[in-house]
Amino acid sequence: MVDNNETMLENIPGKFYITGLCIGCALCSEIAPTNIKANFLEGFDFFYKQPENKEEEDACREAMLTCPADAIMDDGMPDYGLLKEEIL
């Protein structure tokens, strides 16, 4: 089983990251294409750029909310899976 804190090695260092729980659906890279890329050959997504402004950060947070695997994390947030349940 993959640890929720295990990050994909391809993630650029920073507060946002995608864990090994990623199922490679590429939904997040469609929502936040400035920050997230899909690796279709390997079947996962990753942060290639950390957000640099509010617009990019908002897109990354939207990607977190829509991730079907809850694989997108933010070191500055508590357990986002619990927050997601409260919001939805």
C-alpha cells in the first residue's frame, strides 16, 4: 500500500505535491496546466511548477478538491481529505 505522504519524485519542491496515490487521470493537469503535468507513459501527474500567484494557487486548490484519489497535498493544510468531505 502506498503511504499518503509518499510524493512522486518528479514533483518540483514546494508546498504542493502529488502522492503515489495518483491514478493518472490527468484531471488536475487540465484544471491547473500552469503547474501540473500528466505523465501518460508512466500513469501519474506531478507538479512541475509551484504556484506563483493567487490565480495559480486557486487552480491548484481546485485540482485538490476534484482529485478522485485525494492524491494532491499541500504542506500548509491539515488533512485535506477531511476538509474535502466537509466542503462537499
